[in-house]
Amino acid sequence: MRTYGRILGTPVHLAQDSATLRELLATMVHKRLVLIDTCGVSQRDERLGEMLDLLANAGTANRPVQRVLLMNSASHAETLEEAARAWRAQECAGAILTKLDEATRIGGALDVSLRHRLTLLGLTNGQRVPQDWHAANSKLLAHIALKPAAQLFELADEEGAALLQAQANNVGAHGAAHA
């Protein structure tokens, strides 16, 4: 996380308990966006309920913690469904589809997103930060979902241009927090 913080030019703090998290959030009340990473807690981890309670109690009435479900697009639909249920997807502010570059098929990820009525907030298709982050794009998702399985993931020139334009519009409309 510290490496990502350096890349993005943002501070990173560590909170190992709910009291520390609440204190940190109180010092950041003036910030427009604060990201909390749960460090890959599995849907089967016995501490997940505790983590969800911690996050629910960390915010304030004026500024509650809003959870975003990250879904590995390369995972099986059953795994994503199990994760969505365990992470209480119905309480999430939305989802981000990750690892599009690693996925042969993304139908399972799209199905879980639709069934749980998750707003797609973004897409990732690589390890580079922030270059491989993209705003959600329905035409691109349809193309990826419907392409032949043997075809490698590659954006056509017009798709890449549309993606960049959509991202520029999103950043312009909502500020750098979505970039």
C-alpha cells in the first residue's frame, strides 16, 4: 500500500483496530475521498464479519464508510457470488471489476453485478497505477463479454479512444477522485 501511495502521491496510514481507524478518519474529515483497503480479506475468512462491523462503525452519521466490492473478473461466477453474499453486496455503494486482462470470460462477473444491482464504478485491466484504471464502459464490457474465447484482450483503436474520452469526461465532471 505504501508503494501505491507513493505512486499516487497520497499518504498511507495503518489502522489495526476500530479506535485507530475512527481517529484517523476524524483527522481526514476535510478530505474529499479516503480509501480504506481491507488487504484481501477472503469471503471465507472467519474475521470477515468483524471487519464488516468495524467498517460500519468507523464512519459518522454525516460521513458513513461506503464499501465498494472489488470483483476479480477472472474468477468463476460461483466464487464471485459467494464473495458478494459474504461481503453483503446489497450494502455496497458499487463494484469495481478487476483483472479484465486476465479474464477469459467476464459473464460471471457481469451476472453477479447485475443480480446484486451493483453500480459498476470502474474497471482495471493491468498492474499499472493509475494507467490501468478506467471508468465503467458498457460498450467495452459488452465487447469483452461477447468476443470469441480464443481472442486475446485488446482494445481496438476506437475503443481505446472512447475509453479515454469517457474517463476524461468522468474526471472533468467528478474531479480527480475518479481518475
